[in-house]
Amino acid sequence: MGKALVIVESPAKAKRIGALLGKDFIVDSSIGHIRDLPRGADEVPEAYKKESWARLGVDVDNGFKPLYVVSSSKKSVVTNLKRLLKTADELYLATDEDREGESIAWHLLEVLSPTVPVKRMVFHEITPAAIARAVDEWRDLDRRLVDAQEARRILDRLYGFEVSPVLWRKVMPKLSAGRVQSVATRMVVERERARMRFHSATWWGIEGTFAHSEAPAGFGAALVALAGRVVATGKDFNQDGVQTSQGTVRLLVEEEATSVAAALAGRSFTVSAVTEKPFRRSPAAPFMTSTLQQEAGRKLRFSAQRAMQVAQRLYEQGFITYMRTDSTTLSDEALTAARTQARQMYGDAYVPDTPRRYERKVKNAQEAHEAIRPAGESFRTPEQAARELNGDELHLYELIWKRTVASQMNDATGTSAQVRLVAQVPDGVAAGEEAEFSASGRVISFPGFLRAYVEGEDDPEAELADREVVLPALSVGDVVEGTAFEPGSHATQPPARYTEASLVKAMEELGVGRPSTYASVIATILERGYVWKKGTALVPSFVAFAVVGLLERYFANLVDYGFTASMEDDLDEIASGREEALPWLSRFYFGESSPGASGADGTALTLGLKASVAAHLSEIDAREVNSIPLGDGSDGTPIVARVGRYGPYLQHGEDRASLPDDMCPDELTIARAEELLAAPSNDRSLGVDPQTGLDVQVKAGRFGPYVQLGEANDGNAKPRTSSLFSTMDPATLTFEQALQLLQIPRAVGTDPDSSQDVVAHNGKFGPYLKMGTDTRSLASEDQLLTVTLDEARALFAQPKQRRGRAAAAPLRELGIDPATDLPVVLKEGRFGPYVTDGTTNASLRKGDEVESLTMDRASELLADRRAAGPSRKKKATKKAAPAKKATKKASGAKKAAPAKKAAATKKAALKVAPTEPF
């Protein structure tokens, strides 16, 4: 009797489940997706290369049929799975129970073409009981989920492959557009625009300290009114810095605040009012994907991608339930486990009589999975988990454990109080007026769930508001002494930039994207350079401004929040079977074909994506979309920030100036722009070349300082240039040194044996010699000018060494990475500074500085790099198999002898695509 073959997505998951299932099962992994749409022309089978739709990988004229290919890196995986299947008597497809997992299972079925019974095995946690139950309670493949995921994949391909080339032609090469990433970028850009429009307003206030016998250290209160008129605070101003409550609110200036504070010192105040009321606070719901990402960002300073990577490991090791979920519900066994643990740790008084049930459903929710919680029928405490976990994994597990247990505990209760204190101002500018101060306090009488967990806030001020503040027992008519009064200036603040946590929250509220994709979307816009980090804040680049401006003007629907969210609704309708994929895709791509029909957002569409791109491409003025008007300079001439081929720069008439790489757009005021334009340039003339009569100049370039011979208008189509050596300083470079640099590439001589020229080059990987197609590295840049033919011949006579050089000393030692327990150092590499733990390297990003880089930031960079996976392997050069194999339908489901009848919901619109030969 053969064994059952179980296929999961990852090797770690396979190892764990294999140990649980025992010797009657063979468990192996697909290592993610085994096939996908072609990533490039090299992956398109020869039979399809001449098709008009080949670049898309989707036959848009024939029912949007996708062309799936098995990449070269996955062919060995498929071969191995086929080998294992030959000896199996049944096949369990045990991929994740969501749209993507269902899609992977379907692709496995299509490619493997099993002839044994096929069972879909699903589970939400990897425990002995859950896996045993999944084996017994198998089901058929859900074609509705497969169709919904396929429609999503096709939609994203159409969007990216049609719109990205527009950005290449009109902004700069290698940019990308995406259904969700472009909207997320727009959100960050719009927040920066709001900061750029913002005008700060200033007001003055007074903080007082009061003495009472029950408060020896005193207590604080703030001035709230003078002569019966409320004193202005930040809420009384709009984003333009204009006071919106003039006439009803009194705006204090420095002179008044200083005078009143001095006059009140040592005065007695009378308690005019005491207000007390009970407060009650309930625990937060258990984690779902988006709230886990947000809280891990706030409390652990994890990026969204790092949080999901760590959660994935915890799930695969059997510590938590499935981490991609929109649900906040807990199973009955989880409710019992959480309540039991809370009772054991904190006592009966901390656990309500009945379980708390959270039915919250987010917009565009996908699955009805359980919330993210500790796995099993009883939860391991963080102390118990520490026997197997450490670093990031332990910290995140503890966060999940605390949140889950706290969700089943009683409310926190207490009393909040507000006290008003009044006194007459004896002299000064407000003489005779009554000054009123207010003090607020909070006393927690029963901490309830706060014993276990306190939810974080994006706004630090909100967290401070939850602190316990004890006021002395006061009654109306009591007298307290004003011991000290401090006038202070305050200013309104611009809208806070998004952090990863607050961006995830905003995307969720708008219904943009899916919680399971938020981490990858944020990682993408960071990797593409649309956004960079300043601390934890997300700052848009000037390229992002250009891209978003272009999309808003010419493809407004594609970055409209409502339209993007409505597409998610439509995909949900496809998943539920209430919407068909083919007509929906046709409306999006080709536009409306019948009167009265409506698009995804419920409004009549005149153009589909294809026609819209064709219609607008010629209209787009590249210079215009790459220009960001800042306003008029002091001379009345407009100052514009532009996105150029080598980076952003300022233009003011004929004057230009490069923008610093670390400049935030909201910092680029007219005054700052004029300062940059007026700054002296390091560019200077060194003299006239005696051979050509052309001017020799040293200049600052995008990639470092260089020397240039003449100008383009001197008859040179492309002036000769050469980079300065790393040991040279533009400020002290001499004319003679510049002439030497302009000799590079330098002809060293001709090899007498081969008659080939030997030339010294300065390349991006360092100085080297070239003879024909052969190369040899030089030890230093100085050798470019001094190496002789004999020395060069001696180098070429030696065997070629692997590229590399003696390891340089690290720039800084940062400490131990809590995620891996490995020492992390900061080094200088050929492409700039990077951090490494010896196994993973991660380059510093825009906004990171060598001197101030912290261990936390280095750990985040390394975690993001690990989450991104290895670089794409070298392209395969093996020719495609004959076309007839490529066109054969992957009809494995038809050949199989399934244990249950195949699902009858298969859509004619999205029939099986051709399979890439392997």
C-alpha cells in the first residue's frame, strides 16, 4: 500500500506537519507558487512569442486566458513532486486556506495531473489535533476562490503592464505602476502636499503649579479662560494658520501671557467647580492581519513586512494560528483557553461571566478565519515559549498572547475628574480680569484587562491621555496656592506623516488593497524609491510626486480611492459567485460595450484601460508632469522643482541647482529653494587643455565629482569625462591631476604575443585592466596612471582571481540582532554602506545615515531583506520545448480519480491556460 502525498507551501511547514502526520504520509513543499504569468519575454514559450498579447501573458482577445509558465527555478520542484506522486495512493493539497492558497493548490493540480484521489486539506493552526482533523475533514477545491484570485492576478498584470510603460516614457525608466501600490503612493504624496500647504499658527498659554496639603509635590493646571473668554488653543486654527473662532475665543500674545503669569505668582485660587464621572474602557479585539501589523509597528517598531515574516515563522512552528485573516472571532476552545489562563493568572474577578465575542468585519473582508491567537487548546505562556523562541519571534508571540488573553478580561474602570480654579489678576495688562485654570485627573479603581495589555496609539499624545493622574480631594470653595506660573509659546503642527502602522490603518479604512498584501505593497513602494523613511515616518520622493501627478491627471480612476475599493468589492463578488470574471475584466480593459452598462464604480465608463492609455499617451507633456511648481521667487520668476534623469533639481529661469538626496518635499520652501540656488557651486574651471584648446572643469555630479573636457556646444557631441579618485578632493584638485584623469581609459600598450591593446579602466567595481575580452583587477586607482605594459603582462600571465579583496574593517559594530542573535556590523561596499550579520546583507536606504544608524533600524533592514528573498537567478537559456507541448491543456483534474465530484462552478470565462513545458 502506498503512502499519501501532502503538499504544502514551505519547507518549514512541511517539516512540522510531516512530524505530526507520521510515517504513513510523505510531506513536501511547492516552495510557494510553482507557476505564474511570464515575468519577461524570456519566459514566454516560443510558440507564443509572436502573439500580440505575449508581452501581457494574457490573451485579452480570447476570454482573457492567462498563459502560465513554470519558471526555470521551479522545474526541479515540479520534477520532485511528480516523482513523489508516482508512489502515492492519494494526494492532499494542504496550501493555505485563502484565495492565494487555493490558487496554488489549483496550479499544483493542473501541473501534476494526478491519477489518484485528490483531497483539499485545510487548517488554521499546525497542532496535532488540527492536522488530524484536517486529514479527516477534507473538501474539494473551491473554484470560486481560484477564479477570484485569477481575476485579481490578471487585473494586476493588465494594470502594471499597460500603465508602467507610460511612466517609463514620460517620467523615467524602470518605474512601475500597480493597482494598490500607486494608490498607496498617492496617499503618502497627498499627506506631504497637506504638509506643504500647511501654515503654522502661534499662540501663548500659561501652565500653573498649585500647592495643596494632600499633594505635597503640587499638581498642574492650564489657563483656559480670561475674563470669561476661552483662551485659544491649537484647535482654534485651520490648516492655513487662520483663527477660526475670532470674537468668541481670546488669542493670547507673549506680552499678555508673560504679564498674567508674573501677576498670578503667589496668589490664592478658589475651587469654582469639581466634576467627577466614572469611566470604563474595554479591551481591544484579538488581532487580525492589519491590527497585528499596526501594533507590531507601534510597540516593536517592526515594519509591516517584518511583522508578517515573523508571524509566518510562528505559524509554521505551531505557535500561532494562521496570520492572514480579517476575522476577530475566537473559537470556543480558544475562548476557554484564554479565559482559563486569565483566571489562573489574575483571579476570578478579572474574567467576565460570559465570553467576550468580537464580530467586527472589515471592509472587503475575505475569509471567515479565526483571529490570530496562540495555537492549541491551551496557550503557552511567553515564559514557556521562551524555551523554543527568542528575539523577534518571542517578542511577537508575547504581543499576540497578551492581546488574546486581555480580550477575554473585564473592563478597566475608574473615575475621571476635572477641577476649575479661579483668581483675580491683580495687575498688569489683564488687571481685574478673572483667570480660570483647569486640571484633569484620572484614577483607575479596577485595572481589569490593563493588567495584561494596553493597546498602542499612533499619536503619542493619545497614549499620554490614558495615564493615571491623581488629583487631591478638592471641593468647591477650597483654596489652593498658585506657586509657579510658566508662560509658553505653542504652534500648530502639520498633519503627521504616515508611518507603516498608520498607513496600514488608513488603507484598511479606505478599503484599498487586502490586509494580506499591505506588507508587500509598502515594501514595494520603499524598494521602488517612491517612498523613503525618515525615522519611522514615510516620506514621498519627488519622483513619487511626478508619478502621482501624471496618474491623477490622465488616469484619475486608477488612483481614486473609491474606485480602487470598489474593485475589491467586485473581486469579492466573483469569489462568492455573484459576479462573473470575464465581463468584469472586459469592462475594465476594453470599456463599456452596451448602453447603460456600468463599471466597477457604478458609473458609465467611456474608455477601458487599453483605450485610455492609447488616448492619453500623446497628450502627456513629460516636462510638465515632471515639474512641481513651488511659487514665485523674490524676483517674481517662478521656481520649479523638476525630476530629471539624474535626480531632482531646482530651476529658476536659467539657474539650476541639484536638490539634496535627503530633502523632504515639505522642507522645500521658496526661501530654502532660493538659498540652494544662490549657494556657490563647487564647479570650477581649472585651465585650458593645451592639445585641444578646450576648457578643463571639475564638476559635482549625481554619482560623485568628475572632470570634463569642454562643453557639448564646443563641437563635442559628448564631452570627455572622468571620475575623481576616491582619494581626491574637488576643492584641491589641480590642473595637472585633471589632465591625467582625462587620459582614462588609458592605453597602456600592445601585448606583443597577442597584438591586443591593453587599456586601464576605472569601472563601477574598481580599477582594472582589459586586453581583448580578458580583464584583471588593479590594486589601487593610482595604478591606472602608473601601470606599465610589463606589469600588465605579468598580471595577465597569472590565473584570474575571483573578484574580491581583503575584508575591510567595519565602519561600526552595532550589536546583536534580537531577531537572529547574530552580531551586526556596518560596512562600506562598492555600492555604498550596508549592514550585515554575516548571512544577510542589506544596503542603507535613503534617509539612513552611517553615524546615527541604530541597531533597531539595522535589524529592520536585514529583516526586510530576508523577507524579500534571494535575488532572481540568472535567466535560463534553454530553449522552450515544442509548441504542441506548450498548448496542451493542463487537464489534470479530468485525469484524476477524485474522491469527490469536482466543483461544478468552473467558469467558462477563465478556462485552463496552457502549461509551460518543464
